[in-house]
Amino acid sequence: MRGQAYTLEGVLAAIVVVTATVYGLSAVDTGPFQTGTQQRIAALETRASDTLSLAAETGALHNATACYSVGTPTLNGNQTGSSTEFEMMLNRTFDRQGNQYNLYLSYWNSDSSARQTALVSQETGENVADRPADAAVATETVTLTDDMPARIGDCSGTGPPLSAVDGYFAPDAEPDSVVYNVVEVRLVVW
Amino acid sequence: MVASERGQLLLIGGIAVAIVVFSTILFAHSLAVTDGITTTGSADTIERSADREASVERDLGVLAARTRGDDLDGFEERYENALRNYTRTHNRVVASSGGTYLNATLNESASLGTEVNQTTASRFNRPGGTGSNVHWDIARSVDRVVVFNLTVTRIPGVGREFIVKVEGDSGDTWKMVVTEPGNKEVAVTPPSGPTTTCSGSGDADVDLLAGTCDIGGTPGTFPSFTETLDAPYTVRIEKGNRARGTYRFAAIGNFPGTSYDSGDTAPYPVVPAVDTTYDTPSASYNRTVRVGVDDG
């Protein structure tokens, strides 16, 4: 009698354990442990990566990369009221959420060690300096060819071919080829 | 067993159960937290790889469109050259920030597309195969055409006509009739709408894809079959013996054995396949991608 009772108790206990385990596993977050900072960076990384991917898919990133204007840059980190599609995306996604970003355009230049141009969302000492340690980074590449028109105005109008533009930030990396240069766009957000 | 002993046993048993439950949950959670077991690193790698692949595939498409242009001749060589220059520049730029090695080479055998042509002026007869020599199908079940150029140099005999007919998915027909009742005339009749005519003296150069004609320097336009019909197409020549000239056609479709012998058709990368190799600090892998050519 007592043995039967203990057996029953054991079975019941096993059921309770299994049920509690299943319930517990479904109740807790089994995702990787992240500190608040890590979670914030991960979220920013996702937003930055999605923004760049979307801009690349729609052509806004290409237009921004090929954008050129004499004197003042069309892309200027304007936090509000920018007429450039890519910058409007950055405004909506980051500036309005209180995030800061730097945009680095890296390219190949065999004649010079200057192979990067930077764009900051706000001319603060922090922005101009190196990115903070807790920043999120996303990259995308844009390939430019010799006959691609430079973008002017709000970066949607077409200008002369890139190979014919003086003062465009990236030189022709492959003069004997249809390839003009490859620009890596690196978006750093914090 | 007295009542107090049983209560003690239950208490200890309850505590034991609680310990087991908590331990199990914490253990399971620690599996996810531990970086060696969790999928966090792998997921990030996969996500980055997918982004990188999408970016590279976009670039390959841009390069294909820019190197192809309107000129079929030597596209493979131009594209291979562009790929070499692209990967070199890409690796130089990206290596300084992330260290991704990329190699991309054209894989002609995995590319989709076929080209047929007649480069010296002669009758538009069936090149090979069996059946009617003068009424024959250039291609059937054609999903995508990248080039269809035709030059009619001569139509001997007044009142004779040479016909190119394209049938769309719905069975509707687009027709081009070339005659030479003095001057040459190219009359295009779409499935609906009026017939458009180009005329002039001299060779009739027709781009059936762009919908342009030029007869002895007199240009004209007409609605192309791609604008007025839905794919897949059946492209057919009728009364091919009535005219002389040249043509070039490249597409993805069925080039039937009733029209061609082996050697009459040649592979042409309408949709190029590119072997890509990615080598990053966290992942190394190969892919063969079919490049969607971005005509923009």
C-alpha cells in the first residue's frame, strides 16, 4: 500500500516536473543573454542594416553615392528638411529618434592614401571624432561604372557621366574597364 | 509512517521538485546564453552573409547591364573583364574595413540563353532540322528576349512578302510584313491597334525588340511585340525564301530540333551565371548565382 502510494507520488512529481519545465521554458526568454547596451546596439544594427538595404534596393543609396554638386555637398547631414531621398530615410530612421550617425564612403584610390570621405549627422565633437564604442555598424557596397550619370540637385537629377566629372570624391579606379569604382557605404549609428 | 513523517517527506519532496524545476529552467537557459552553443553568432554570420550576397548580386547585375549595352558581340569577354576589375576593386575597398575576399567568374555552362544568327545576307530559310524550309519557328516558349535584330537587304519580285510572326501567351499575334513594291516597306500589326509602316529605299534595319526601323536612313518606330504580348512567345518566320538578309536572335526559350541542327545554335548568357566565392573571417563558401540583368 505504502509502496503504491510512493509510486503514485513519484509519477505525480514527474508530471509536475515535466509540466513545470515546459511551462517554464515557454515563459522565459531563451534568447541569448544581452545587456541593455547590447540590446540597444543590436536593435540599432538591425535598423541601420535595414535602412541601407532598403536604400540600396530602391536606388536611393546609389543616387546618394553618385551625388555631386559643386561647392556645397548635397548630402550634408541635414537633420531636417533634406530633399535627398537617402538623407530623408536617415532623418526619419535616426535623427527623429534622437540617434546620431556618421556615414563613411570608402573607395579605392591608388594615387592617394585618402580613400574615405565622411558625412556626419551633426557637427559635434563627438560625431567628428571616432565613433563611440557602443555604436552599431552596417555596410553596403555600391558599384559605379564609367557611364553612370552623376546625380545632381536632390540627387535624383542626372548630370554628366561620373568619368567626366571633375571633383567627384572618388577617382576612376579602373581606367581601362567599365568599372569606375566600388564604394563601401558604412553607416555608424549610436 | 506517522503523519509528521509524511508531512516532512512531502516537504522535502516538494523542495526537491522545486530544485529540479529551477535547475532545468536555468540549465536550458544557460544553453542559450552560452555563446558556444547558442546560435547568436551563426545567426549574425548568416544575416551578414545574406546582406553581402544581395549587395554583390546587385553589383553583378549592374555590371552585366552596363557591359552588355546594345552590343551582343564579345559580351562574355567584356563581362569577364568587368568581373575581374570589380572583384579587384571590391576586395581593395572592403578588405580595409571588414576583410571579405570575393571572387567572381562567369560560368558560361550554367548561364541561361541561346543565340541564333545569320551573319551573311541570304534567304531567311530554316538553318537546319526538318520540315518546311520557309515557314519555321525561330524559337518557342520564349520567356525573355534580349536581342532580335533583322536586316532585309532584298526582296526579289514585286508583291512578294516576308513575314515575322510572334504569338503570345494568350494566342494573340503580332505580325511584321516586309515588302518591296519599289521602296521597302515594313508594316507592323500588333494584336490590337492600327498597322504602323516604315518605308524607304535601301536596306531595312529592324530592331524588333526596341520597336525601331531604319530604311536607308529613314527612321521609324512601331509597337514591339514585348509591349503588346505577354510571354511566353512563339517566334516564327513565314515565307523566309522570299527575302534576303541577316538576323540575330538571343533569348531564353526552346530552339526546336525541327529548325536547327547541332551547331546552328550557340549558348549566350541572357541570364549570366556567376561563380562567386566569399571568404570572410567567419564564413567561407561558394555560390553560383544567376544574375538578373538590371537594364536600368
